[in-house]
Amino acid sequence: MKHLFSPWRSKYIASFGENKKKECLFCRISKETNNDKQNLIVWRGKYCFVVLNRFPYNAGHLMVVPYKHTSSFCMLTDSESSEVMRVVGGCIKALDKISKPHGYNFGANIGKVAGAGIDKHIHFHLVPRWNGDTNFMPTIGDVKMVSEDIKKLHKQFKKIFNQIKKIDYFN
């Protein structure tokens, strides 16, 4: 058997044990308003924010995160869930401008058994997809290749989101 190493994944896996006693990741970064670049936050609204996934399934993998700390979709108010959906539409428009994907996966893993890595704070994933973006690497090697630099993507998203906000896609 051949082994392909992805040391960045160990940091992700180890973070689960480290963070059990610490504040929720999403609550912490939502409060760090002067640290958006480091935290990869690309947009902030009244009820939610948009952050690049540090461990993406594909380049441009975004998460829309309500400020409210809840694990339950049903605990979001109409205003909160409405803003989440409007922002997802804005994210799709931003991704269309930046990387022109052929499609998207959108959803939430609600609960640990459903695959939620952060199960105490609901968040919604938007993953851009391209024809042929799955190849032998994930199938045979259980490794996903992401070809875009996350810092470059952050800069592009900030620019596009500022333009989108000016033309009122989010409101």
C-alpha cells in the first residue's frame, strides 16, 4: 500500500480535542472583528457572516455562519434564516464571478452523526463544483487536492463581496 501524506489534516483532526474546553470556534472568530483576514472572514452581516473553510473540499468552499450559537436549525429566527439564504445567493454570485463553477453543493451537517465537525454551532457549507473535479485521488488515496491559495481567494472574495454589497445583493 502506498501512502500519501497530508500533514495539514493532522492540525484539523487535532483541533477537535484541543477545542473541547475552549470557546466555540465560530463564536470566537465572530467577535474578533479586527482579525477577519487571519480568520478568513470575507463578509459580515446583521445575523450571519461568511468565512472561507480553512480545510476546503474544493477551492472557494465557503461557510455561512449565524452569529447565534445554536446547533438547531429550528432555533434560528425568521430574520436569521432569511439573511442566511440571501447571503448564500450572494455567495453564489461571488463564486460565479471569481471561479465560474459548473455547480454547487449546499447544505448543513446537523449533529455529530450527520458529519458535523463543529456540531454545537450550525453553519452552512457552499462548495463550488466543476465537471471532473473528482478524480482518482479521493477515490483511491483518500486525498483531496485543492489548487487555489486560500489567502489569494480571501482577497478576491473581499473585493467581490464589497462590490456585491454596494449593489445590494445581500439586502
